[in-house]
Amino acid sequence: MSRETLIDLIYLVSATTFLFALKGLGSPKHARRGNMVAAAGMLLAVVATFFKYVDGHPLHHVLLILLGIFIGAIVAVPVARFVKMTAMPQLVAIFNGVGGGAAALVSITEFVHIKSTHPATYVVLEVLLGVLIGTVSFSGSSIAFAKLQELMTGRPITYPGQQIINGVVGVGALALIITILVTGSTVLLWILLALAFVLGIAFVLPIGGADVPVLISLLNAFTGLAVAASGFTLGSNLLIVAGTLVGASGILLTRLMSAAMGRSLSNVLFSAFGSNITASGATERDDGRSVRSGTPEDIGVLLSYASRVVIIPGYGLAVAQGQHVLRELAEVLEGKGIEVFYAIHPVAGRMPGHMNVLLAEANVPYEQLKEMDEANSELQTADVALVVGANDTVNPAAMDDKSSPIYGMPIIRADLAENVIFLKRSMRPGFAGIENELLYNPKTLLVFGDAKDTLTKVVATLKAS
Amino acid sequence: MGNVLLQYATVLVLTIFVGTEIIAKVPSILHTPLMSGSNAIHGVILVGSILILGAANTNLEMVLGFLAVILGTLNVVGGFVVTDRMLEMFKAKPPTRKPKSDEVAE
């Protein structure tokens, strides 16, 4: 067997481990092992690559390659190890961005490398697509990172004629691609790079903080496609398979998430959602209606007489760092023979499935986490729905108020339960800036204050009784 | 053009279908690890980065290739470590705890 065949076989094994990892994610039990297998497969592929021949000679600059890997690893490991779980979305965003950047660089360098041999038009096209998509992913992810990390405002940034300007930049990039295809100019390639960079930023600026998770999922798909394009250029099946897998999964996930918010993908990307809602929605309902507010002791009483409690957590819980106390509360209730489960909205948190990760970190067993549809069918028989740090995901306006910006979004039906307890910091509306009718419902008990403090007091009350 | 391109296109199309099939089965509770895990997988661009740096003839190619290797490594190492950290937390209920808490309830 020749050296090249052996290396290709090893690449085949690696590609299989990637599939294995994604398949493992079908259940929490096998997911971790799958991820480790894929990591091993990746290591195998990287090591095998060192023995490859390029242009008929063994790899040059091996020391430089090792140095680059060393630098990358020494930065990535501590960052990935020690960042807080609430900061996970921006971390995924930035790791995705650098991947896109790497794909763009690979495509550019390959173009510079093979230019003198006058490559076929389709090869140049692959290069240009890799550069365009990879760079958009890089600059777009960087802005998404800045938004989530609160280095800049999370509100959509809009300016007059924004859509038109973005359209012009996009069309300009396409025109440039055609020109480069015809002329093969390297100078124009650098202009395309700059234009793609601007396009990525301009594309992300008008997208509001609440929609950034969908965006990251889409950018993840972009990077995958850029990697697949590099795979075409370099003639590597491994890159094509891995890149396409990620591209397909990212696009699928993006569509699932848009559906979970009851909106189309184009609405998420182009409507600058949340930019003008606070002005109109929040004030008009301020007509002095009263809410029923209570104390942590009241919660304790309500809960101890319940036989079935549904907890509906939102991102506010994670901000207050109340996950551990919440789990303690659930355990105390279970100790009293009360049935407890958590109803998780698909877009709770700042990333799809983010709330599951945050609760898992607090050792909540995953069997207690119920997805929206299942939770809704059980909420009718629940005695208490305990809403902690969630707001928009339980807002009935999504069902019955056609004028509401979130109309059509599937919600968790907290309103079906016998009693609703709302833990809130204040009467301020949620992330999307919309008034919540459920707060004024006669069966709703509002308890103001920091979620962690309140929950701690509730636990103390329950333990004392 | 020719057969090579066609072969790559075949791989591309088949992978789209396989990928969509597998990913549609991932439950929504694991969507964050899925995003992070697939993020790690596109870190395979490191392999491409190594190849272009290994083939570099000019200083420009060397600089770009070196950058690509660093970025690719960040992607792949960071991606796998973060995913592992997330998945480590997804635990089933410890079997020993459950009967105990039931006893208390009785």
C-alpha cells in the first residue's frame, strides 16, 4: 500500500469518527464518548497529515507548523476550560469565527500558491467562495461575540438605507467574484477579502441580542461550508465531509430555532427585531392595573400544598446564579413527595438548548427536563407553575395578541396551571421588551427580588415547616 | 473539470443527506453541545492549514499559512474541550439517591 493510500484511509477513519460523534449526540448517555472519539479521530488526521507529500516533496516548515499548533493550543485550552457556562454562547461564537478565518486564509494561500499554474475556472471559483464565506463568518462571529460579551450594545444597530447599502455590498462582492474569475487578478482578491469583512459586520449589526443565537448557528453553518470549499480546492475528501456535515447541521438547527420563535429565518436576519418595541409596547399598558405580589413565605405555603410543580426557568435565573438553589428547592419538594419537573423552552437562554446546559451544570438530572410540547400537555394538571427569570417564553400575547411582535411564537403554557408564581426582579419587560399579560392574571402571584435570594428563603421556609 | 470534481460533488451531496438524517435525531436538550461539537468538527480546517503551510514557497504564503494553523488549532482544541465540558455535566439521576429520598417521603 502506498503512503498516500494509507493516509487517505486514515482520513476515512477520521471522517467516520465525526459521524459517530454526531450520532452519539442522539442521547445524553453516549454523547460524551462520541465527542472523545471524534477528538481522537481529529488527532489521528492531524498526525497523518505530517507524513503527506505536497507538490512531490515532504512538508516544509514542520517546526513552524508545530509552533503554530503550540500557540493555538496554549491559548485555547485555558479559555475553554475556565470560562463560565453562561458565557458559553460567545465562546462558541469566537471559536467558530477563527475557524472561518482559517478557512478563508487556506483558500487565499492556495490561490497565491497555484496562481502561476493558471488553474481552471472552477478551482478559482471554489477559492473565491471559500474566501467570501469564511471571511463573512469571521467578521460576523466577531461582532456576535462583542454583542454577547456586552463589549457593545446588544440592541440592533440600524441606520437609514441599511438594507440597500448591505445589498449593494453583497452585489459588489458577487460582481468582484465574476471579475476575478475572468481576469484571475490577485489584487482584486484582496479587495474581495476586505469587502467580505465589511459584509460580515454589516450583516450582523442590525440583528438584536435575542436573535444572536440563531445567527451563531447560521455562522457555524457558514464556516462549515467555507471548510467544504477549501476541501474542494485542496482536493481533500476529509475537509469536504466534515465541512458539509457542519454546514447541513447548522442550517437545520437554524431553521429549527427560527421555528421555535415562530418567525421565518429572513425575519430573524433582516427585521432588526427589538429595535423599536420598548417605545410602543411597554408604556401603553401602564394603566394602573394591580398585580398580586407576595413574599417568599407565600411561595413556601403554595408549594407545600401542591402535588405537582412545574418549574419554568429563563435566562434571568442564570444571571442571578440561582440554578443550584433551584435544584435544592426541587429536591426538598421531592422529599415531601411532590412531583417536580422543569419545562424548557427551546430558545430559553442565549443559545439553543442553553438552559439545559446551565441546569445540568447545577446537577439537575436530565430526566427532569421536559421539552415544550411535553411540558405543555402536563401543565394542565399542574398545581403550581413556578416561573423563574423567564418572561417572553410564557407570554400569552404570543397566542392571542396579533399586534404583539412575538405573536406566533410557541410558548410554555404557564397560564394553564392552577397557580402561577412569578419570580421577577422588577416590573420591567423582558429581553424582547414586551409587556406580559400573565403578570396581571388573578391566579398569578408575583414575588419581586433577586431570584437566588428569594429561592434561598423559600427553601428555608420549606425546611422549617 | 473531469471526474475528480464529480467525485467530490458526489461526496458532498451524500454527506448533506447523511448529516441531515443524523442531526434531525438530536433532541433539543442537546442542541448547545451539538452546535459546539459541530463547531469542533469544522476545526478539521487545521489539516488544510498544515498542508498549505507545508507547501509554502514565499514569505507571504508562510505568514498566511502560519496564521491559518494558529486559528485552526484554536478552533479545533477549543471546540472539543468546551464540548467535553458541557457533556460532562449531563448526568442521569444517581441511582443511589432516588430510593433514599423516597424513604424520607414515606
